Amino acid sequence: MNIPENLKYTDTHEWVRTEGDAAVIGISDFAQRELGDIVYVEVPEVGGDVSPDEPLGSVESVKAVSEVRCPLNGTVEGVNEALEDQPELLNSDPYGEGWIAKIALSDPSQLDGLMDSAAYAAYVAEQDS
């Protein structure tokens, strides 16, 4: 399983990559693997405010529909429009082309509350057993 070291993670299997004062958010390799083939992705509205643990969107797979939870406070400044026609990007490239949303952070200190790759790997190992 792929768990890049340069990202932060949540216990609901979202990842966060910082880019200056913004954060790019997606779902982890573990999450996409558990969901199976993804057939639809609902992304948030650009300009909308988001808060921790609120739904940022949803992912529909052949197995289930799952909410994507927002890990941070901020304003949505971009969404991955490619997911509309290619939701399978979440399966094939969850940490690259399969990103979901980019938010302008209102409180960057919230990043400190997220897991690093080692902590997330240990968390996933517990989930998998």
C-alpha cells in the first residue's frame, strides 16, 4: 500500500498536501482500495466555506457511497473537474491526478492535529487486521 511521507492523513482516510497557504485534499490508497471501482465523485462548490469533519463531497463505488470529510477550516478555491468524466482517477492515482479539492487554509495550525505517514501506516495496519 502506498502512503507517501510528504502528506498528512486523517482517521477517515483523507490525505492533505500543503501548497503555501492552501491544502489539497484527496482520499488515501487504503480508502480507494476498500471502496473498489469508483464510478462517481461529488466535489464541493468553489467558494464555499468548509470545516473539520463536515462532508467535503462523496465518492460512489460499485460497493458503497462514502463521504469525504474535510479535515481543516477554509474556503474551497478549486476542485478537480477531471473527476466528473474520470472518477476512476481516484483508483489509479489517488495522490496525484485523483485529488478532490483545494482549500485556502484559515487555520494552518490544524495541520498539526493530522497524522504523519508513520502514524497513518500504523492506523491502517490496525484497520486491516
